[in-house]
Amino acid sequence: MIVSMKKVTVLTLERHREKTLRTLRKLGVIHPEPLSTPSDDAVDKVRQEYQALYTIVKHLEQRAQDRQSAPSQTQSHTATTGQDTDEPTDDHPVSRLQTLFDELKNATERRAAVDREIRDTEPLGDFDPETVRELEQKGVPIRLFRRSGKQAVSMPPDVVLHVLHRDRNQTIYAIIGSGEPDPADQAVPLPARSLGAMRRERTELDDRIHEINGKLNDAVRYLPFLRRQLTEQADALRFVETSAGMGQRESIVYLRGYCPTDKLDAIRAVADDQGWAMLVETPDPADPVPTLIRHPKWVRPIRAVLNLMGILPGYREIDVSASFLIFFSLFFAMIVGDAGYGFVFLGLTALAHRRWRHAAPPEPFRMLTVLSIGTIVWGLLSGNVFGTTWFPTLVPWLTERENMMMLCFLIGAIHLTVAHGWNAITILNSPRALAQAGWIALTWTMFLTARSLILGAVFPVWGYALLGIGLLLVIVFMTPAASFKTEWVSHAMLPLTIINNFVDVVSYVRLFAVGYATLAVAEAFNAMAIVDDMSIVRGLLAALILFFGHTLNIILCALSVLVHGIRLNTLEFSGHIGMQWTGFAYRPFEAEAGKE
């Protein structure tokens, strides 16, 4: 359920600005709306400090992951120093770490430049360019040239020629004293320094990079402390941004934001105690109201999917979480369709929950459990376990191609009926509710049409009456008479909308198509692996084929669910219910530091 919001404006004196903000932050119920651009020198300074600390934490977290993946190549700080602490001993650890990261970046870039310099200079050999310049000053010029290809270099007998490098692509040579090269040859400039000097600098850079990496790896132990600092810095940043975004009229400052209706009594009590003036209003249609959803316990697992996709219904849209959970679970089961894969998912979910039970929210594990069980049930009903026919089919009807296609059309019609029925309930006192009833009639007409055109079933006579009733209700009630001048285009586009309705119903056949493809791939790998004459070697090869084949198929199943299972909810269903997923999350002004 999307929680009702009120627009709240709190007014106080300028000299009480900071105290008021601290009180509101402690209360933690208002989602502030900036009344001015929160940007000044103070805000920019805190923002830069936060960004610097955020970058450091991310770099150290990456190093921590690298160390976990290669524990034998690292050594703990406590083993080398005997200390056991997660707090740095200096007063400015962030500045010190930032300096180390900057130095590491510069040293790494410099080393790459030196490597390029060495790569370009190595064909010339190791010599001191300064000696060459001194010889030139004494009348003995030495010039370097490059000849492309394999053609040998020849010079008159009185010209001293020395070949420095030759491969199949080029020849680099030196002319000592007088003499002119072939005009097609290119002059090669002298290097700025000797190859030995370059290699010495590279060694020094390697040593310095190794030293810095050691210090940064040692600083990984500060991550708990730095994460706490990052949370505190995020709180400080939001505090100054909220302060800078307040409105002001002379000595009065005011904060405007959105508060859940059931939290108004709490803020009123604080306002009376602090002597604030407060204005409570119903949000206007144009107001950017955040979305706060409170799900029933059984619906909460779907949060994992919605958060993964980064979608949220707008404040004035409908919370379809319950429908999303039910149909997405069904779509997942039909697309994967294999009880064996369901058992794999269930086992991996149990292992992941045991490993990250205290580090991750419970919703993803609950959602995966629901999806796994649904897949197991569907696979057992259809007799599909790792793409084999060794298990009995509980519902043979599900193995027939035509039956499955009709079932997909039926699911599509029911899903879209839920969308239009939901719309009708929300506008029950409006004539437009009858138009939604008309769309339901048209949706079932499209189901009968799809069954007739694709599966060869007879279109029933009563289907024509259903079509007529649906068209009549939609045409008459889809647009109020007062709005017809501005919304007449909906009537002009009605034929295309009806065709699109048919396409949407038919599009649910993807559940059968993708599920059938999953079964076909599993059967193909089984056929490749299992042969009549099975030896030990062939058995090992068969095991590898089965493992990698079914692993690949499981990955393809997961991608298919993301593409098709979610699409049917966020595109077809959402289009019929009129959802655009334009919401942004309710984020109250509160301190994150110290929260459990």
C-alpha cells in the first residue's frame, strides 16, 4: 500500500536554524524538498570531503576483496605488528590515504610512460645519448634511421654503417660521419636518456608502487572505522544540503517537505514543544511527492526484484506489488520449468542465506525461495527434471504444445483483466469504470481471437456479442464529454489500441516458447553426454558435459526471466493499468550514523 503523504512546512527563526534541523533529523519523518539550490562554498566543501572518503572506501573494499580471493599472497597487519585495532593512529587518515592513492596513480601512470619509452628505445640498444651529442660537437655526427621491410641497407665504402636492430618489419641503423641514407628511410631521433637510466627509473617506480600497495593493503584493516566515518560524512552532507535548501524571508527560515499522514501527530507535538509554526497541506497534483510503500509481510519478498530493477510506482500510481509477486513467480516457474533447476536454486539460496544471513536483508532469500519452490512444483507437474523423462508427469496435459500455448493466452488474458479490473475499482464512481469493463470484454475477445487464429479453435458466436459490448462501452465511456475536445485523439487511435491489445495477449506465448527452449537445450546436452557404450573416460566426459551444459542453461534461464518475466509485468501489465513507474523513494531527513 502506498502511504498517504502530507506537505508540511516548518517555520522557525534564523538563529534557531541549526537547532531546528537537528531536532527534525532526530525525529526523522520529513522528506525535505529543496526550496533553493543547495550549493555554496560550505556545501561544496563537505561534498568534496564526502566524495574523497567515498572513493577511498571503495578502493579499500576492492583491495579487501582481492585479498580474500588470494589470501596466500597477503599478510595481516596483526601478524607483522602485533596490534589489533581498526582505527588509525594519526589525526588525518583520510588525507594520508588520499595522498597515497594519488601517489600510486601518478607512479602507475609514470611507470606506463617509462614502459612505452623503454619499448621504443630497446631496438636502439643501451648507449648514452649525451656521448653521441659530444661526438657531434667534435665533428663526428651520428645519425639514426629506420628502413621499413626486409630490404638490406647498403652504403658506399667510405660511409660507416652500423645496424642496431633488424626484424621482419624494419631495420634501424646508424650512419657515423658523412653520408646520406636512402630518401625513403626515416630519421630516428635520439632518445632523451640511456636505456639503463630508463630501466633504473622503472625499478625505482616498481619499488615505490610496491611500498605504497603495502601501506594501502595494511590500511584495509581501517575499513570498519572508515565506513563509520563515511556514514557520518553522509549525514553531515545531507545536513548542510538541507540547511542550504531551506527558504528564508528576513529572519524567518522554513523547511518544506513530505510526511506520512500517520506521523503528523509526532511532528505536531515536537512543533508545539519547540515553538515552531507549521503548515500542513494536501499535496497538489504537480508536487513531487515521494513514494513510501508498506507491504504486507507475505508481499515483502518482491522488494528484492523491484530494488534490483530500480523501479518504484509514483505516489499517485497503484501499488501492484502483490500482483507482481504472484505473476512473476508463475512466469519464473514456467520459463525455467525444470524441477531439477529449482532444487539447485533452492540449495544455493540456502547456502547463501547461511553465509550472508547477518549481512544482507531477508527479502532476496525469501524471494529466491518462493521462485525455487514454484519452479520445483511446475517441473514436477510437467515431468521435467534436468531435461529427462525419467520422472512421471503429474499433469500430462501440460506436455502438449497446443495446450501450453492456450494456457499462455489464458494467463495473459487474466493478467490484463486484473489490470483493467484494478483500474475500474480505483475509479468506481466514475463513468470511466464502464470503459475499463469494456476493455476487459475486449481482452477476452482477443483471447478468443488468438485461440482461433493461432490454435485453430472455433471462434464462438457469443464472442461477437462480447466484442460489440466491449467496443460500445469503450467508445462511449473512455472519454468524458467535457474532455472530448482535448482527448479526442484517444478515439482516433482506438483501432491501433485494440490491435495492440491483441498483440499483448499473444505476447504471453513467450512463456511457452522460452520454457520450451530451456527444455530443448537441457535435452540436447543430455543426448550429447549419455551414450550406450559408457566407459570410465566417457563417463568423466559426460559428467563435464552435463555440468557445463546445465550450468549454461541455468544462466540462460536467469537472463530469460529478466528479459521476459519482468517485461510482462513492467510493460504489458503496466501499460494496461496505466503505470509508468515514475516514483522516487521516500527518504526522511534522519541520521544514518548509529542506526542498527
